[in-house]
Amino acid sequence: MRHKIAGYRLGRTKDQRTGLRRTMVKQLFTHERIQTTRAKAMFIRGEAEKLITLARRSGKGTDVDKMNARRMAAARIGDATLVKKLFDEIAPRFENRNGGYTRILKLGPRLGDSSEMVLIELVEE
């Protein structure tokens, strides 16, 4: 029984989950919408929203706060050009929004194994 255990394990080890999360968040920020399974979409949704909130809140801070926020995002994402896109293009779009930056749309079952497929995308304002 998995009582009081949060998060998705996805049948992977910790390192594999970390790599999957990092890769999928990169793809989401690069393409702004990706098609994946429902479990993986729910798995990356929280991380993506936390990074957008970090970038959005850093705009009102001092120069030290801005640099620290970029370093924290770079540690999570691992790509400098994507961090620049997150802070300069994506975060300003959500300046007046208090959360809920992503949307998950159901697409139906996958033909091969009937996994529920979804489209996760950044909300347009």
C-alpha cells in the first residue's frame, strides 16, 4: 500500500525519473506544447509551474535576487539558452496570472497499449 506517498514513480529509478523530468520540462519550454501520457504530464506539471513562478517573481527582486533565480533555474533545467527564454519570453506573459500556467487536454487512448494520451501546453494570455 502506498498511503501518504506523494509523487509519480513511473516504474523508474530516481536517476531515471530526474532525467525524464528534466528532458520533458525542456521540451515543454522549447515547443510550448508536447504530447505525452497523462501520468508523465502530471509528473512534469508541478516542476514546470514552479520554474515559471520562480522566473516571474524574480522580475521584482534586486539584481542579486535575479541572478540567484537564474542560477536556480539553470540547476533544474541545465540549459542556459532555455533559461534565457524562460526568464525573457515565457515569464513576462504570466506577469498578471497567479498560477495555472499549464493546461492538459485529453486526446484519447494510444493505439499500441491504450495509455491515456494528453497534450500539455502553456496557457496563452
